Amino acid sequence: MDAIKILWADDEIDLFKPQMLFLKKKGYEVITVTNGHDALEEMENDKHVDIVFLDESMPGLTGLETLSRIKALQPSIPVVMITKNEAEDVMEEAIGSQITDYLIKPVNPSQILLTLKKIVDEKRLVREKTTSDYQQDFRQLLMQINSGLDKEEWVDMYKKIINWELKLDESNSDQMGEILAVQKREANAEFSKYIERNYLDWVAEKDAPIMSHNLMREKVFPHVNKERPTVMVLLDNMRFDQWKVIEPYLSQLYRVEEEDYFYSILPTATQYSRNAIFAGMWPAEIEKHYKQWWLNDADEGGKNNHEADLLGKQIERLLRNRDIKWDYTKVTRTNFARQMQDRALDFLNNDFSVIVYNFIDMLSHARTEMEVLKELAGDEKAYRSLTRSWFENSPLWATLRRLAERDITLIVTTDHGTIRVNTPSRVVGDRDTSTNLRYKLGRNLQYEEKDVLEVREPKEAKLPRPNLSSSFIFAKEDKFFLYPNSYNYYNNYYRDTFQHGGISLEEIVCPVVRLRTR
């Protein structure tokens, strides 16, 4: 491998001869100049400089002026500022000009070597350290997965897995990423068994976690008052890992006061989970009390067209003594998002505003249908990256930046998550059987028993029952349902796509985060 080439610019360069000799012994190549003009000329003539050491207080062209011109020539080149000046404004200007590091004179050889190690070897060192740490944690995670976790411990386990996913993303540890993916599948297998054992007890209110139907009552309404506007943003289909990749943006302007969770009801599908959130009821209860606003899977029409109506009824029941002024906005298209951005400050006129934003759901569907998106979001890491890129440039983030100009409470949550499916499972049903790949509602369903949680009596899960013989099945782990007809075609079409409706950590364990303007 070629030696790392350093360009060192300092009008007192002769004072650094011991450092030069030290670096040369360590295998670095050092080119020296005494002023900014010569540094720029060297940069233009030699395109293979790897790192620049730059004195801040050179006569003529100053270090900061030279820095800006170097960055114009090679924006990505690492620059280390060396200075006698410890003034805060100088440091801020240098950092704002994208220096990689800075050193205060006098500098000794070990300081320089440490800086070079950080710059040159940082990615390798981080990758090796991350790999080593995960290898040490691997056995402990495996033991915990198989130790009979409870509802809170499963959330902690899921967060640990996500934490390792994000660390391995950053370090590009592909081999360890593959091992972690296997461990995540093992976790989902055990979690599916856990849900199978406990879900109907939770429906019967036995030691249940917070779930979709009581999310608003437990995690949102206690923070709604007339003293400070509360804005709730529900991002459809947002998983915990996707929350973690947008959190750094929000943390610039908002302080996280509580990061909590809830368990999505089954099916983990918008029609059921989001209506339950806004109604504050189980789906069967919505059908009973607001039959005009509930549509079953086989019914024609939009299944979530009455969220605002259901929310209004829940506010009447639970906040009737607070005289709350509230608003509901659903964003399903880009032009709606722009309108929301334009009227961002209008939300501040309400005590409570709800924004339902459908981008992530649309992204998962579009990825299924568009080859270019399959390439852009080819795996979990890329899917998270695409979520990050979208959020950074979205009208939603622009809206939240404007809202941060005032003191508000911000609640960010979702209705359910989504899982990348890879294992087909055969199912047979009549023509009225629901079409979702992760759950089926129908009569006389035939299926692989090991792959599903079956609910023969929907009322036990507080789900509507369109017909006397209707039952539900929910896919476990990364399964997806396929009919025997055209089996190979649809297997190739849907394998490796993001779906929801079934049982997995990704779909069921959902973030609910409360923030406040900094």
C-alpha cells in the first residue's frame, strides 16, 4: 500500500523537524511548505495528497483563507488546523469550515500520530472494535433470547438488536451484519411464540402492555393542555430503527423527554391499528359503536377515512372537561405536504394537533413495485438510509423546524412497523379472503399450522367477524402467504419486500416518543 502523503504548511516549518523525522520513520510521506500560496500550488500540482496540516496564523494568506481555498479544490480532503490561538471564535470558524481536527501548539509527535490514526484508520479501528464488541455480546444476546422474556424485556432485546444494527451499519461490518440478521430471526421466532402464548390474555386485559387502543389515553392525552401546544406526528409504518435514524435530526431542535413503546394490536395493519389508536377502542368495539365508520376487508372504499371522526369522539370522552381546541391533518401526497409546510404555524393556534404522514408506508409499497427502489433500498441498511434521506429533505422536517420556533410538546409515533419477508407459506381460501400477505381473514382457510397464529373466534381478539365462519390467521416471523396458483411468480415478486399485518418485533413493538422544544 502506498505511503500516506501529508502536506504540512507552516511559516515556522523548521521547528517541526523532529516531528517530520518521527512521521517518516512511521512510514508517512511529508511535503512541507511555508505559506498558503505554496500549499495551494502543491495541491493543484499533486492530486495525491491525503491529509493537510495547516498553520492557522501564517502571514499573507491566513490558515483559514487557505483552508477555504483547499476545500474548494478538494472538498473531502481531511485538514488538521495547527494553531497557537485558543480563541473560541477562531475555533468555531475553523470547525465551521469543515476541518477534521485541530491541534494547539506546541504539538508533540504522539499527538500528531494519534490524529493521523483517527483520520486514516478510524473506519478500520471502529469496524474492528464494533466487531469485537458484538462478538462478546453475541452469546449473551443468544441466552437472553431463549430465557423466557416478558413484554418489557422483549422491548429491551429489540432495542439492543437495533443498536447493533446501527453500529454495524456505521462500521460496514458486513460479516457481523449477516450473523446479527440470523440472531434477529431467532429472536423473532421466540417472540412469535411469546405473542401466541399471551396475546389473547392481553385482549382480556390481563397484564397487558400499552397497545394501540389505549395509546392516546396513556401516552398522549396526559400531555395535552392549554399551556403549551401539543403536536402529535404519526408516521405510518415507522419501525423503531427508522425512528433512531431520524432522531438525530429532531434532537438538534427538540429534547427527548421520554422514549417509550407500545404494542400494536393484530393485525398490524393500518385499517386495524390506526383506527384503534384514534378511536381508543378495539376494532370490534369500533364496529359496534360506529358502524357507519367501519369497513371490513372485503368492503369497498377507504378503510381509514374516518380517523378524524373517531379521534373527535375519543377527545369528547376523555378530554371533555379541558375545552381542547384540536386539529387533524393527513398527508398522503406531496402537494398536501407542501400545504402543511406552508401552514405550519397554524398548528400553534391549537392545543392539540395530529399529523398523519404516510410516506414510509408509500415507500414500502413503492419498493415492492419499482425495480429502481428495490436497488436503492436493497436491504435493511439501505432501507434505513433511504428513510434518513427522505426525512432530511422532507416537508415534514421543514414543518417541524418551523414549529421549533415556539415552545411545544412534540409526540412522534406510528401505528405499526413492517418486516422484510423471505419465507413463503401456502394458504388456500375462497374468493372473499382478504388479500394482505401477512394476515388472512376468511372462511375455511387452509394453511401451514406452524407458520401462523390462528384466531378461530375473532371476538376473542376483539376483531369484527364479517361472517359466522370467518377466522383470522397471522403470519409469524418473516413468512408471507401465497396461494398455490402462480405460486412461483408471486414468490419471486414478493420475496424480499417489506410487509405488515403479522407477528414480528418489527411490526408489533412500536416507538412513542415525547419531545419538547430546546
